[in-house]
Amino acid sequence: MVLNALFEKNKPISYVAIALLLFVVYAIDLSVEPDFTHTLLGWLKMVSLSLLVVVSVLLVQFIIYKNKLSEQNMYALFFYTCFLILFQTFFNNSSAILGNFFALLAIRRVFSMSSLVQLKLKIFDASLWIFIAVIFEPWCILYLVLLFFCIVWYRSNDYKNWLIPVVSATAISTIFYTYSLFAGFSFFGFWEEHFTTDFNFSYFENTYQNIALAVFSSVACLFFFAKIMTIRNIPLSEHHNYYKILLCFLIGAGIYVLSDDKNNGLLVFCFFPLAVLGANYVERLPKIWIKETVLVGILIISLVIFILQIPLILQGR
């Protein structure tokens, strides 16, 4: 029962295993990626984006640990890593990497609102990160639904809380408008082209991307509906956290569905909530061998689909 023993507790060896797994997968993906240029600028971009991915992974674990969204284990981080491997197109999607990073920063502040300490500052920070994420992935604007849900849940009677996101939007718009003047592009034209939708899902570059989406959708339905069926067994004091998790997942799915430039990497916005739901699901399994089967199965499927795509990517170079 190797994987269960490795990730059932929060210990340094678990972080090392996840880091090595991500490093190997990212190195392989980089070596076969046809768009990567071996120039100084290309390497700087690669290093910067890879650091953001690492920080995002650590941020996921911080949010889970700080808000006690799972027991003291590494199941959620394991699932998050498997999802990254399953959809290797994410590693080559700089806008998704940046949008996801800022969305996670916003989610961190949203979850910290439950303490009611410096609530207005947290609302401002969360909305600020959301609007920055919108610059890279337009439909991250949907995270405002999560923010307003929390305002209603915690302090809806204070009208100032409803005005704070407007202040954040004004601040980001002013800064971005100033940048557009120096960069020489139309501020209004950018947003007009940015907020477009496309419901064409025939974007798959190969059959394995289609299979990956089918596997992910099945796993997502299992974890999502399992939580809905068992949420009544959770103490009432913790319900708000899991409503936020479920809403996060729906928002992530909405971003994928509404996005114009569709690819499997956009599903990254579903990874955090689904990783939490997956950890909760595994924690409730009665037998260790069943837990091991789930963990091994998802890891093998992710690695196999990733490896099978490598020859196809090399053919397209």
C-alpha cells in the first residue's frame, strides 16, 4: 500500500515525491514541446512559469491546511498533481497558469473571511486578485459570484462590503488603462475581444485528450455528487467551507465552458476544489486497499495518457 502510506500523512517525503513527479513530467513535456524556443527569453519564460506552477501547488496545500478542508494528509495535493499530469496542455498555457495563480490568491482570501477579522481588507484583496486574473483569463470574473456569496453569508447588512469590489475594479482598470497607453493597444478593444465565448468542444488535438476529458469528467461527477450526498453529515459550522468548495468547482467548469480559446488546460480552475473533494472522498473509504486502488488508478491513468501523447506531439514538431 505504497501510495496510501506515502500520502495519508502530511510529511516531507510526500512533498519530495510530488516535486519529483512534477519535475519529471514538466521536463519531458518541455523537451517535446514544439513551441519552446531555446533562447534566453524562452528559458526565462519557462523558469518563471514553472515557478508559478510550484507556488500554485504549495498555495493549494496552504489553503487546505489553513482552513482544515481535509484531514492532516496529502491526498488533495496528490490529486491536484495527477490532474496537472492528465492535462499536460496546461504547462504550455501561460494565460491559464497566470490566471489560475491569481485565482488561487483570491480563493485564499475568500476562505480566510470566515474568521471575520479585517473582513473589508480581505474582500478588497480577493476582488483585486480576481480582477488581475481576469486580465489573463476573462471568465475568471465568475469568481465574483463566490465573493458575493461570502459577503451574503458573513456580513450582507454592511453596504460598504458590496462597494469594495467596485473600488478594486476601478483601481485595476486605472492601472491597466495606463499600461495600455504605454504599450500602444486599445484598452476598450482589449476587453471587447477578451470577453468572447465559444461553445465548440471539437478542439481536441488527439484522441487521448478526448479520453482525458472523459476520465476527468467521470471522476469529477463521482467526487462532486459524493460530497453533495454526504454534506449533511458534516457539522453545521463547517458547511460554509464546503459550499464554497462546491461553488468553486462550478465556477471552474463555467470558465472552461464559456472560454473562447478552449483547451483541456483551462480545466485547471476545477483542480483545487476537485482535489479537496477527492481527498474527502478517499478519507471516507472504509478499507486501506480501496484507498490504494483509487490512488493508484488515478495516477496510472494520468501517466499513461500523458505518455501516450508524447509520440503524437513529436510527430507534430
